[in-house]
Amino acid sequence: VQRSLSCPWASPKPAMVAADGIVGSPNVAGQIAELVQKLQSSRARDRWNAADGLGRLGRGTNGVSVAVPALLHCAEDEDDDVRCAAARALGHIGTETCAPELLRLLADEDGGVRWGAAEALGNLGASASCGLVQLKEALEDEEEDVRGASAQSLGKLVKLGAVAAADVVPSFIECLADDEWSVRRSVAEALGRCGAAAADAVATLRRVAERDSNPSVRKAAEHALKSISGPSQA
């Protein structure tokens, strides 16, 4: 997947990352308003930067929800990278009303946008459970990033109690045979989030932990086994 503008957002806590000096600023409302205005820029890079900055603020920032309507508009942007950034931002600051738009983006023609939407659904919270069917279908997407993000999001939804483990564990077991190591690692991590409810995956995870060609996948499988069976039985 080519993402010429998209930011990796390495931090797992976007609200803790300063975006253009916004977090911690005494004029957060004004800064949010400025970013919302930039979402209307004629330059794709400006729109992407604005969506990225808003997403980094996270739900914990007072008043950030005012940006949601503008981000929903950007989710229909002509630029692939802007749509991707808008999707990811909605995952971090959006509400349950954003789920339908994220599900639409999960079927976008661009792989990067589908990846952003898949990731966002997991960050959106329990309201994303309405996308169970679409996220399971995305486990077979042609792009490995989309498959991995979909697995991670489904695992998060199971951990939240929004989706039943029984509805996803069989699919996860099949995905442990994915050709891409990054997907197998994501699936193993998702199974770990399912906890004891993923007991049916133990035998397969043990084989992965012993035989997978990638050390990161083997380590993820070992951690998953500890989450499912307990340290003494992994």
C-alpha cells in the first residue's frame, strides 16, 4: 500500500503527542478551530496535516468533537491520503455516529484508506460492533495491512465485550496461516485479546509458537497462549 502522505502515528496514545503545539495549549479551542478551517484548504497536504493533528488530540481533549462533522466531510475527499487520515482521526475522536462512514471507507478502492478505516473501527469502541461482518470480510483483503488492522480491531472489540469471541476465533485460526508474517502476528495478538474465550486456538497457536519462520510471530503466539491459558500452561 502506497501512502505518500500518511503518518504512521507510532504513539499508542495520540492524545499525549503534541500536534503543532496544540496539546497543553491554553487556547485549545482556538487551535481546534484553526485545524478545522485547514480541513477546507485547497492543498491536500494541509488537509492531511489538519486531520492528522485532530486525531492526535484524542477524545480526552475538551471540545475536539466539534471537528467530527468536518472530518466526516473529509472522508469523502478526492485525495486518498486525506481520506485515510480522516478515517484514522475519526477513530480517535469520533462517536458511534461515525461507524457507518468508517464502514463505507472499509470498502474504499484505495488500500491505504481501507487500512485506515479498519484501524479506526477498532479505536472507535463498542459502537463499531455493527461492522463485525465487514471486518471479518476484510480479513481476506488483498492488502496485508488491511488484513492485519482488521484482525487487531476485531480483537479489541472482543476484549470490550462488544463482539463474541466465538464469532471471530474460527476466522483468526485460519488467518494464522496467512502468507504475510505481519498479518500472522496481528492475528496472534488479536487472539491474545480474546483471552480464555479463544481456547479453540491453543493447538494452532502452539504450532505457530514453535514453527513459524518469523520470530515476531512466534513471540506473539507465545504471549497469546499466556493470555488464553495462563503462564503455567502456555
